Amino acid sequence: MKVTFNTGRLYTPEGQIITALLMRGHIIFHDTSRGISGTIALPKLYTILTPAELERHVMSQYDIGAYTAC
């Protein structure tokens, strides 16, 4: 699953645009507004079923720095 969303945070006049790609066992994301990319690991039994769940999970981990920079 791949999503592109706008957090509404004012890092640019357009907001903060993030693209996230859910892969097996991890998520790859790119914050185009800030030029930050990273990988977020998922626990083995973690399930993301909807685009909204993917967005929430990416932001919860990104905000606390729980990702590996690419």
C-alpha cells in the first residue's frame, strides 16, 4: 500500500507532504517538504489495513524519531 498525504504542518506554503510505502515488515517514507527519508520497522504481528492507519503510524513514529534515516 502506498499513500501520499499532507499533515497540514506549515513547513512549506503547501504544508508537509509525505509519501509512505508499506512493505513486508517495514515502511519506507519520504517527507518531500523537509527532504527527510527513512525506514520504520514493524513488529511481526503488526497489521495496517487502511491508508489512514498507515498515515497515523508513520506520523507517530516520525514524530518521536523512531525511524532509520535513508
